[in-house]
Amino acid sequence: ELRAMLMVFQYFSEPINIVTDSAYVAGSISHLDKAALGQVNSENLFGILKLLWVTIQHCRQPYYIMHIRSHANLPGFIVEGSARANAAVAAVVMGPAPNLYQQAIESHKFFHQGSRALKRQFHLSHAMARAVIAACPDCQGEHVPQYRGVNPRGLQALQIWQTDVTHVSEFGRLKYVRVSIDTSSSVIVAAAHMGETAKDAIRHWQRAFSVAGVPHSIKTDNGPAYVSRKVATLLQQWCITHVTGILNSPTGQGIVEHAHRTLKQVLERQ
């Protein structure tokens, strides 16, 4: 950023206003014209400061520099200009986007989607999607079975979720682990709670929505926590269809039951 300031003073010969989100740069430039340079450990830094000092000493036009907080969301043309500058720098730093196969690899490292979800999301062939999963060490030996009948899958992400609770005794008081799984992409969101109440279910879903998005439909069993008025109110507010199955029926929640086993296998390897 000091080099950028040097370019500004070299290329602009008229009066100028400078806005920066670097407090260091703003403070340095505002005091540099009255400062005496001392030797610093970095030769490159000293060279830039010396060039800036000489350039500012010979500057004949007035200038003003101000500091603004980075990524501020306040209204006004100053913040808008800062956002445009950040976007321009990000495009240069990030460079071109990786190809779809590489994007699929990076996405799978975080979400661990199944092959069908990878094919649909990144337009991969079946062989390429399977190769992404085969290269993931966390997914070795894992197989997501195909469920039919009482376990319908969504045709796309955020269409149908299944939610249930499993117990992990090693977590102590937080042994109640509530798990939600997207039946299309196989994305899993899990959180440890101190109970199995409606309040715990609501907290879990609020966190899951912020991480994975809001689904169109959620399937659960018909236990007391899920048929409560509080849960019904939450799902109505989010315009989510709630489908209930039979309590303690493993076949009705087969997809999330398999997610329980997958989660416990991953925890055992930690």
C-alpha cells in the first residue's frame, strides 16, 4: 500500500483526496512531510519511505488523506468507492477461477457431497465425480445407500432434509447430537446439545440454516420436540413444510440414521 501511495503522488499532479483502509498508511503519509527518516531494518521499506518522503517534499499541490474502516457498510460515496477498490484488488489477487473439477474438489473437502450432488452442481461426468470422492481421505470406505419409498430424496439441494438426534456419550452433558442432512447433496450439519427439547431443535435449525441454507421441506419423527407449537411456529415463519414419520422407526429416517453412523465413524478417527 505504501507503493500505491508513491504511485498516486507520482502520477497525479493536481490536488487530490486519498482514502485508505490502512491506518498505518494514513498515519505515515499524514506525518511524513514533517518527519525525519531514521534507518529501519528492512531496506525495501526504507527505500519506499525515502522515495515517498522526497516525493511529498516536492509536492506543490494540496492533498488530503483519510482513514476509513475496511468493509464498512455505512451509506455514502466514500464507502462505495472503498468497496469498488476492494473488489478491483480482489480480482487481481484471486486470479482466474479454478476449473469445475478443481472447484468440485475444493467444495468436497468442506461439504463431502455424494457423487450425484457433485455431478449436478459442477456438471461433472460420473467417473469424475467418483474420482473426487475416491481422492478424499475422509470419505474412504463410506457408502451412502440409495433409499426409496419412505425415504424420498430431493432432486436438488435444499429440497428435502431429514433431522434426528443421536447420542455420543463421550460428549458428556452435550451428548445429544442433533443431525440434519440434505437428502440430495448429502451435506450434514450437526450440533451438540444438552437435551432433546423443542428449544434444542430450534437452535439447531437456526444454526443449520445459517450454514447450509433454508430447505423447502424437513422430515422428522413425530416425537414431542418436533410436534410442539414452538417448532411449528418456527417452520411456518421460514415457510418450511414439515413432514413427520413414526417415532423410533429406523426405516422412516433411514438417510439421517446412516448420517449418524457416518458422523460417529468420523469422530472415531479424530
